[in-house]
Amino acid sequence: MSRESPPPPDVWSNDDAKELYLIDRWGAGYFDVNDEGNMTVAPLQERGRKIALADVVRDAREQGLRTPLLIRFQDLLHHRVRTLNLAFASAVAENKYRGVYRGVFPIKVNQLREVVEEILDAGRSFHHGIEVGSKPEIFAGLSVHTDNDSLIVCNGYKDDAYIRMAMLGRKLGKKVILIAEKLSEVRSILRISAEMNVDPLIGLRVRLSTKGGGRWAESGGENAKFGLSTAEILAATEMMKQAGKTSAFKLLHFHVGSQIPDILIIKRAVREAARHYAKLRKMGHPIEYLDVGGGLAIDYDGSRSTFHSSMNYSVEEYARDIVYNIMDVCDDEKVPHPDIVTESGRATVAHHSVLVIQAFGSIEKVAPGPLERAHDDHKLVKNLLYTLENLALENLSESCHDILQVKEESQKMFELGLLNLDVKARVETLFWQTAERMQKLASQLDASEVPDDITELGKQLVDQHICNFSVFQSLLDHWALGGLFPIVPIHRLNERPTQQSTLVDITCDSDGKVSKFIDLSDVRDTLPLHTLDDKPYFLGVFLTGAYQDIMGDIHNLFGRVNEVHVFLDDDEECGYYLEETIEGNSIREVLSMTQYEAREMVAKLKAQVDAAIKQDRLRPTEGMRLLADFERGLADQTYLSFP
């Protein structure tokens, strides 16, 4: 483990819970714990009411929606959009910058219609636009975009159909800017715009030398997937000149990666791109926009560092540094200040959704068992009991070696047929009981004094909470990239957690687990949780609004989860209402995705039931009832159901 828990104090408070789970550090003023020990969400931070997540789960259950449950706080989306725009407005005013800010939301981060529409609604007064990166996304973008003073920035590789849709947007009066990723796209844009008799708006993506940071560092730099070299940019401008469309070159774009944790990387990239912009302006190209791309990070772990799951700057510092460095280069080169475009996606949507999952069982290493000696105990059992009875801080390391030797010897004897099951079971129980006692003793030592063997043994003692969800559907970044998310019980936070645990999902896959957790210094191997009782135990997975909603995989045919949208409303006694509830995928729906059609499946099973009835293996009434159960079950949801 990266951090040993201190000996527990006699009293446990909500403040202890907030410190343990780092809520005040990653919560960004949105998340807290109330007096009842429940996690709360304040979508407007200090300007609005706090909502207990447990209350939302209860309300959703009353409407028939079980966990796993995705809760979207739409007011929080609005707050994030306003925060970003106001940060740039303040930086522009403070620096007397002679351009404006025009943010766009990259819908690849979360293409769900209601999310995109809420962002556009929240950003209407700021003329906040959208960025699309594929042919399907341009269709979606054109349909929801209604503010012709905001931008539609078109990234990604493009075919003729993609370009024609962008030109349709231009004919509708929209500021659709096509970013050329290669020279052939410039030719296609010029050709199709001439065929459709429309003036194109063209952007060029420059491939900078500056690399990003964190997990996506390699997405920038000279070997990046997208972007034009300096020579290719000059060739593109010559193409536009030859076509009589010099005025079409409106935007210079760059992107050095997602989730950039270090502000120094952003500063270097902005200055390099601003220098390209200034030189092109001095050559006579009428560029109006400098698009700094995405990269604005989220502090998932609260460490406020350059670790890949964190960031060492604020949104306000990000805005000030971008505005100042562009202005400084432009003033040095004596060129006009461009309008600034950012494509902040993760920072816009990550906070607004919380995944609530239910832990319904646990796998514990330490099982209860008798500690008394018996006259007929096996020699291995006697050795373990002796070690347990004589365990002390002074002999921790030696005792650890002794019980490991007994465990290894018992396994060899069992494989040779020399050990009965009852003895093997007794050895295993005593081994883990002794190991647990060792960990309690070791907790009295400073972490640096704990022997390595004891530390390794402690990792094997970790319990597992079994949770009703699929990592592959709802937390794909954790499985694929090792992404970290804050995970906290949404209730019982006024009780001290007593178990160090990991989470396992209900897929039939050994990778279906969460075994890395946020920490200030590094990464935790375990999460402190409560012992399960006869009541439901709910965990919240926070900051999941970016990418997780849209990138899920139906591994084991677990589909989309239930979803509720929450809005603040002072007229409601509880201060909020559920604006919309969306049921997750049914078994029938996910099966249809893999070419299993319900009608055909029922017909095939009916033929088998009929055959079983003819062979007297089923009574007709029983057969029809079982067939009805099968057909009715297809309408059920894919996750487990609990009373």
C-alpha cells in the first residue's frame, strides 16, 4: 500500500471521512458530507443548495430505477460552462486583450444529446459553440447548434460527405470552420465549396514541437497523429491563394494532448503556436482565431500536482496564462490579437455525473475459526498456533517467515495426498488470522519500519466488495488506461470504515475490478469501506462525466445503466426534482446488438419446450409457464436485481 492508515482514534467524525477520502481536495466545492454522514452535491457550489445523493437514489428507486444508477446534475454543467467563460472574460479584461474568447465543447467527450444541449444552453450568452470530430458528429452538431454567433469547429479526417455537411452549415449562416488535417483535405474543401457556391472557413492544425504531459503526452509533438508541418501549412496557404480563397484561412489550431497536468507545458505550447500565428499574419493571412485545443485537466486525486490524474493549476490560472502569452507574442510581433478558442471537454463535463453502485457481497480472507488447541491437532496447526500465541513486535519478521513456511508446506503435502481437507482448511484459517494479527501490530510502527514481507502479506489480506456494475461499461478508462476516479460511500460516512478493500464487478472477467484508488502521494491499492450489513450499501464513483458515458463496452452483455437528470428548484421542498429518468438497456436490447432477435429466440425455445412435453419431461402447464418466464425476462435489465 502506498499509505498506511494511522491507528484509529476513539471518535470518528464527518471531517475524518472528508480527510480520508480527500473530498475537499478533488471535490472542487461541489461535493461534501452532511450531518447525517451522507455525500452531498452542490451544483452551484456556495450559491445553491446541497443535495444528498442517498435521497436521489431513494427517489429513483421509487420510480423503479435500481442501481447501478448514473445521476446527472444539469445545473452543475451550467456552472462549469459559466466558470470557464467567466475565467477567460476576466483574463481578457485584466490584460486589456484586444480579442474575445469563443469556447467550444468537443462532443466526443460526451455525445449524449441532453448533455450537449445543456452545454449549448448554458453557453448561449457567451456564444459557446461545439467541436465535432467525425462524420456522425457533424450531423449531430448541425442539428443541435442554433446560435450562429458561436462556432462549429470540425476536426478529424474528412471525406467529401463530411465536407458537404459542413458546407450545408455555412449555407445556413453558421460559422463552421473545417480544420484541415492533411493537404488533400484543403483541396477537397476548396473543390466542394466551389461546387456548392459557398465561401468556406478553413483552419489549419499546426504540428508543434511541444509535447503534452501525463498519459496522453505522445498525442502531441512532431510525431502526432494530426497536424501539418510548417512546410505543409505554407503549401496549404498557396493552394488557397491559387483558388482565389486567401480570405478563407480563418483559424490556426493546435492540440498537445488531453488532461495536461502541468501548466508549464500549456504555456510553452501556447507561445509556440502564437509565434506561428504571428508569422502567418505578418505574411498577410487574415487569421481571426487561435484555437489552443483541449488539455484543461481535472484534479481527480486532489493532489494538485503534475501527476497524470491531477493538475497544478486552476481554471483561472489556465485562462490568464493563455491570454497573457498570446498577447505577449502578438505585441512583440506587432500583429492583432486573435480571438481565442479552447476545446475544453473533460473540464466541462467530468464533475456533473456520479455513478452510484451497490455493493451486495464481500470476499474476505479472514474467516472465523477456533483458536483453541486440541490434543489431536496436526503438527502444522500446532506450529501456527504457537506462532500466533507468541506473536510480538520484536519477532514480526521471523513470525511472518514461519507462517509462510507452514503455508507452503501444507500446500505441498496436500498435493501429495498427505493432508486431509479439514486440516488444510484449519491451516488456511489460522494462517490468515495470524496474518491479520501481524498487520494490527505493524500498524503501531512507522511505515518505514514495517518489514517488506509484512507489507506484502498485508496486500494479500485485502477484502473485496462485490458490486453490481461492469467496469467495461461504466469505467472503461480505469480498465484500459489505469485512470483514477474518486470512489466514496454515499452514506455511513459518520461511521468509521473498518475494512481495506478493492471492488470487483459482476462480469466473468478477472480484469473486472477496481484495485487502484486516489491518494495524495501516489496510488492506493485499497479503499477503506464499511462492513456490509442487511441494508443496501451504496458507493459513488465521481467525476465520470467525461468519456465514460460514451465509451462503454457491452462485455458480458451488460448494457447502459439507469439514468436520472437532476435540476435544482427552490419551489420543491427538497430543493430539486428529477427532470428525466432513462431506463438502462434491457436484455432484449443488448441481445439484439449481437444478432439475437427476441421473437426468434422465443420460437426456438418454444420448440424445445414442445419437444420436452412430448417426451414427458415437462407437463404442458409447467412448460408454458417456463416459456412465459423466459419471454418476460427478456424485458428485464441486464444487471442483477435485489429486493
